[in-house]
Amino acid sequence: MGINTYKKGKRRELEAQKLLEKDGYLTMRQNHTRYGQNDFFGLFDIVSLKRDGSEIRLIQVKSNISDFYKARNEIEDWILDNDVTNIKCEAWLREDRCPWRKETICLH
């Protein structure tokens, strides 16, 4: 039987959310539905806010490297298209049996 990528992705998102909350962030994830939009702005899995309001983070969580690279490019395009500033846009990767890889997408 194959791996259920939907369930795996949901587990990774929950794991990332718990890490953020442990670090003192307020977090929100979308409820996944079979039909309709499952991501914030069509791209991000988690929105997190520092409790003092000093930082907003939009995070895309991935479980494999090829999707991670694709997500980084999509985030860069989204930042440019929407002229986003003062918000941290991030891609997080958690492959099996590997530690988290977290990248903030910066445009220079």
C-alpha cells in the first residue's frame, strides 16, 4: 500500500505548528477540505504571529525536496506580484528521518 501523502502533509504541518507555538507564536492553519482552498493566499499552510505583534510569518510546509524547491519559487513570485514587505515568507522542509530545513525567502 502506498504512502498517504495527504495525511503525511497534515502531520508535518501540525508538527511545524507545534514548534512555532513552543517558540511563543500564535498560529493558524486552514482546515483541509476536499473541495476549495486549503492554503492562505493559495500558497501558505501556516500563519504565525509573535504575541507582541512584532513579527508575522507565512510558512509553506513540504515533505520532499522537489516540492520544497518549487514552493520557494512560487513564494518568490508571490512576494513580487503582491509587493509584500515586512512579512517573513518561509518554506520549511521535513523529509523522513531528517531535521527541519527552514528558509526565509528574501528578495534583494
